[in-house]
Amino acid sequence: MKDLHVPRIDARYWTAITLASVFGTNLGDLYAHDSGLGILGGLPILAAIVALAYLLERRDNSRHEAWYWLAIIVIRTGATNIADYLCGRHYLGWNRFALSAGLAAVIAAVVWRGARSAAGRSGLPQTDVRYWTAMLAAGVLGTALGDALQRLMGQGVASAALLAVLLVVLLFNRRAATLTLLAYWFTVCIARTAGTAIGDLLAEHEKLGIGLNASTALSGLLFVGVLLLWRTRPQADISAG
């Protein structure tokens, strides 16, 4: 993906990534249940959207972030359904903690392979095939681990604890001289996991009474609102991080 389509890493970025995780959690469930395609039936359509977006992005020379965030949402939506299939009681039933550990190893391998790759002007790792593979793995990991922690701790406690961990990690990153690849992907995984717990809490908690449809709409509006209303410095003014 071209540098001119990639956002810079700052507070806005991490807020949007977290909200994308909440929105993708809800959208994945809504897409699987209401489309009639099921857990796996909708994945080819999502893959086709990502492929089409990639082709169109390569031909677009205007400066904006729409292609990046579209890919983030579509991949996160697919990751929700993949994790539900792999770990669901009525599907493969894999252990959520074991799957999360395996995916963490995959992401670590991507970090190791990409350690010599230069960052773009935004400070992001190069958004190549390895990057999007790792982003998909982080989404599946976040769904599986978020679900496991909810079952272990309860939805409310898990959501609050994961959000607190995310804030601590972000504070640590802000004080660091540079954001390493390892720190970047660790933060993404925490945001994905927290987003899963928060999304499920909003959609499923009986006392909140929001429901999946309203939760999807709310998280989607918040996500889009952050991108449209939160201004950031032009990317050209940023040195590589």
C-alpha cells in the first residue's frame, strides 16, 4: 500500500484501531448471522473485497486513508468469523488459548522477517503482504483470546481489564524513543483483544440492552467519526519512526 494512503501512528491511530476492533467484532457476527452465508460462506466475498481494494488502491494517487481503513475493517470482520469457526463449539472447537499462542508465534515470525524492512513515513511497518497477513492473524488472535478471557473473567471484568492494559501499553509506547515492530504488533494484538471483549459486551450484555444491530451501528459511527473529525498533521511532515 502506498505511503500516501497510510495513516501515521499517533493517538488517533490507536483510537481508530481499537474502535475498528469493536466494530469488526460486531460486524463479523452480524455479517455471519444476518447475511445467510454463515461463518465461512461470507469469507470469499470479504477476500474479493480486499483484492479489489488492493487493485484500486494501486491506481489511486490521491492522498487519503480510505483504502487502509477499509482493509482494516474487512480483514477484522473476516478474522472474527475465522476465529469463531476454529474455536466454536459447533465447529472445530480448538482451544482458544492454544490458538492464540500459535498465532502469536506467527506474528513473531513476521516481525523477525520484517525486522530489516524500513518503515514508511507514517512510522508503520511496510504495508505489504506480510503486514496484512499479520493483521489477519492479530484479528483472529484477538477474537479467540478475547472470547477466552470473557469466559474466564466475565464480560465486564475482561473488557475493563483489557482496556486498562491497552492504555498502559499506549502510555509506555508514547514514552519510548521509537516504536519497535515488536511493540507495534503487541499493541495491535492487545487492541484486537480488547475490542473483542468490548464489542461482545455492548452487543450481548442484557442489562445494557443494546443488542447486536445497535452495537454494530454505534461502533461503526464512532469509528467513522474519529477518522473524519479527528484531525492530524499531514503525513509529509513526519519522519520515519
